[in-house]
Amino acid sequence: MSSLWGTTHTPYGVYISGARFSFVVCVFNLYIMRGATFFGVSDLIEGKRVRLRSFELSDLDEIMRHWNNIELRNLVGSAGRGPVCRNDEEEWIKSTWKQRQERKAFTLAIETISDSKLIGGIGLFNIDWTSRSAMLGISIYGPQSRGKGYGQESINLILDFAFRILNLNRVELDTFDFNERAQKCYLKVGFKEVGRRRRARFIDGQYHDDIIMDILKDEWLAKSEE
Ligand SMILES: CC(C)(COP(=O)(O)OP(=O)(O)OC[C@H]1O[C@@H](n2cnc3c(N)ncnc32)[C@H](O)[C@@H]1OP(=O)(O)O)[C@@H](O)C(=O)NCCC(=O)NCCS
């Protein structure tokens, strides 16, 4: 995050000058980020069990522990890119900082609140600021962390950020026909299937349908107030 003092820009790209106004905007940011503690940092998005935060270079060990796993890479559809090395992932982390500063993508680490453990990543990307639409991607790294509700909570947190903070109007994602856990998770959050790219992806020796789902701001707001 850029400096909160003097001529700078806030985490949401509002250009301001002067420390006093900067302070007001900073406090306002803290106020609107539900769940952030008053004296905490303002780029922190926190739920009951997980928080979304910036990736840091200190996350590299944990990322390298998981990101060459064939099951995970098949589920996210990137096995065909081959093994990654530490330098690839270091560059990737740095690219997430730059993309966030430029408001091109918001790629965030998922961390458990109880023990501050990195368990995955989630992001908004391909943001179209005119149509106010974006793509969502998520990955809970380890099998031991899946199926425990962390995915649903993380998606709800990033949708809250997308709709209430960024004022996006639509979020889309895609998943493969064999990924039943992901489909169930997305349906429970409120996504709807809107189409299929039939046999669009060749994964682990077979063609698979790519299922497209989306959710609109109104739908999510109504669901979150249920
Ligand atoms: C897909 C993913 C984000 C879901 O997050 P999660 O924390 O595991 O999922 P949740 O626990 O929030 O919800 C999953 C739901 O599916 C159910 N489920 C769990 N395992 C399942 C399985 N193998 N098959 C079908 N449903 C399953 C859960 O019971 C839960 O439903 P419930 O709330 O009614 O109990 C996560 O598993 C993940 O990142 N997986 C690896 C990478 C991946 O698939 N990314 C998505 C690519 S599109």
C-alpha cells in the first residue's frame, strides 16, 4: 500500500494531497472495510475464520509446497504450464502488487485468522471498469484445508469487496465439469450456471466441459441480507 500521508493514492485509487485529508480518507477506508480492526491496516479484508491480505515474499515456501502438485494444478487447469520454480513464484507475487496498484487485478492471499496460516489465494482479474464486470479465481492449496467452508467464506469476502467497495456489478468464474466441490461451493454462494464451453479443456487425458457461472451485485446483496 502506498503511503497514507501526503500526496499519494489510497488502496482504492483515490488521488489526494495533504496529510489531513489523507487521514480522513484512511479512517473512512477503515470504516468501510467491515471486519478490519480500527487500528489495523486498511488493505485487510477479514471474515470470521479467514482474512484476505496481500501476498508477501515470505509466502514463497508455502506456495512452493503446493503449487507443483498435479491434483491442484489439474483443478485450476494450469498443469499444462509445467512445473514452477521459486523465481517464477517470486515474480508472480511481485506482479500481484503491481496489478493491484494499477487496479488491473486484486489477487490476495487467504489466511486463517486463528493461526495466520496461508491456505490459498483468491483474485478478481480481467476487470472491465466500463461494464463493471470481473472474473474470479480461487485456490485452497492443501486437501486438508478443503471442504471446511474456507472457500465459501473467502468468496463472500471478495464479493463484498467487489460489490460494496469497488462497485462492480457482475462477477464471473469458470470451473470444470469434474470439479463437483467447486460447483457446489459456487452455487451455495449464489452463482448461477450460465453456459458451458463443451469439451473445451483437455485435462489429464480427457476433454472436459468448462462451466461458466456468474453472480450479479443485486443477487449477492439480496442473498447476503437473508
Ligand atoms: C473449490 C474450492 C475453492 C472450494 O472451497 P472449499 O473450502 O473446499 O469449499 P467449501 O467447504 O466452502 O464448500 C464446498 C461444498 O462442497 C462440499 N464438498 C466437499 N467436498 C466435496 C466433493 N469432493 N464433492 C462434492 N462436494 C464436496 C462441501 O461439503 C461443501 O458443501 P456444504 O457447505 O453443503 O457442506 C476449494 O476446494 C479449492 O480451492 N480446491 C482446489 C482448487 C480448485 O478446485 N479451485 C477452483 C477452480 S475453479
